Amino acid sequence: MEDTESRILRILQSNPDGVEDQLLTVALKDIDEAQKVISLNRLIDNNRVILFVSGKGQPVYKYQSEDQALKLRDLLPEDVLVYQLIEESRDKGIQTQDLKTKLMPQGFNSAILNKILKNLEKKGLVKKIKSLQQKNRLVWMLMEVEPSSEVTGGMIGQDNFNLKLIEVIQDRVVEYLRKSGQTSYRELSLHIKQIGVIPQGQEFRDEDIKQIIQVLVYDQLIEQTYSLAGPSIQSGENAIYKLSNNKYPHQVYYTQTPCAHCPVRNECGPSNLINPRSCQYLNEWLNA
């Protein structure tokens, strides 16, 4: 027969957002209240259950695996709660302000949250990185998690990205569309992978291909539409590309701007110390 602790863990595991005390009591209606409290306290002491207070002031219990319990055994319950919120953000990360908003009902203020974040970072459990998706603001994620290309900017967003290689690939894409006419994303992606210009051993993901193609769209060299076939009309896989009919006498491509070569472009933003308005190189280029 299943003991009370195992039963509690099973209930909490099937409700990853946590279970309020009243609902847990209902789920354990055949269990004596004193036995429930004893079992919960033992699970909390062993870090298998995390206790926090909901916005309604109700105790809430949250499941924690054995691996997590071992990793977080020296942390206080409030530290674990912050860790779990960061864990839920996965490879996108979460800003400090968003953490503060989520934790406000539990009585967290900026001083408490910053202290916890510093402690988690010192223990090597979390890390902070700049997110291009969040306009270069810092986001937190677990130490072992690799940030998504949306956060890092993929091949194009990296400090050491190979501009020459990207330009070669873009030239080949334009050449292929000129010969083949309207082409699906799948066909274009396959062509890029097969043309033999990518150095052996270099990481080159689908997200990188989409970004390189998208730059051509922004530069108005090619046009993008979507196929009506498929599960989602406006998905990358359903995209159709063709050469642009743009008749402008002069076009400027992203790779020709100072921004493409700027070593501190990841620090640049409208409200940052480094910004386009005060950039000497951008102003000189615009006025040339």
C-alpha cells in the first residue's frame, strides 16, 4: 500500500505549479490531518517538497525531484523558489524585474531578490547573460542551460561571427533564386547545407540559416511570402522566397553598415550609454 509521503509526492508531481494546502487536504481526505502534517514536514526537511505562500496567503506545496533536492539541499526555501522560476524560463532566461513581479505576492523585495540571485550565482547554480531578444538586458538562466539563438543572436549575434562566410552564403542564395525562381524555405535551406561553403566542424543550425535569409529580406534583395499548406501558415518552414522586384537605384545592405562590424554592437541600444544617436561611426556613415 502506498505510504502518505509517496502519495503526497505523486499528487504534487502531477501538479507542477504547486498545490494549495486546502486542495491537498481534500486529495488526502482519508488521511489524518496530523499524519499529513508529519509527512509534509519530513518531505520539506528532505527538500522533496518546497513550501511557499500564494498571493491569497495560502500555503502552497511544490514537488521537487531527488536530483534537485540533492543539488539544492543547502539552500533556503526562498532560494529554491527563485531557482525554480529561473529553471522554468529554460533557454530564454528571465529578467530580474520579471522575477520580482512573480515573487511580489510572497513578500519579496528588490534587496531580498538581489541577495538570493547573488547567492545562487556564487554557488554556480545560475548565470546572467545579455539577451538580444530583450534589447541587451540581462537575463538569468540555469548554469547548465545553453541559451537559445533568440537570446544570443545565433551566428550573426556572436562577437566572432564569420561575416565573409555569411556574405558568401547570401550571394549563393540570391544566385540560386535567380536561377530557380520561387523557392520554398526547405529547398533553400537544403541548398545552403549542400553547397560546400561551410567549414567542416563549424556549428551551423537552422536558426542561423533563417537569420541569414532574413537579412536578405530586410535588405530587400529577396521577398518572403507564405504557403497556405502546412499546420501553420506563417511558420518558417512554410516560407516561400523569390528575388525582389525592388527598383530602387541604390540599396544599402546590413553588412555594409558600421553596425555589422562594430565590436560593441551587443552593448548598443536606444537607452544605453552606447546608442545609435551618439555613435560617431554611424553618423559619419549616414552623412557620407
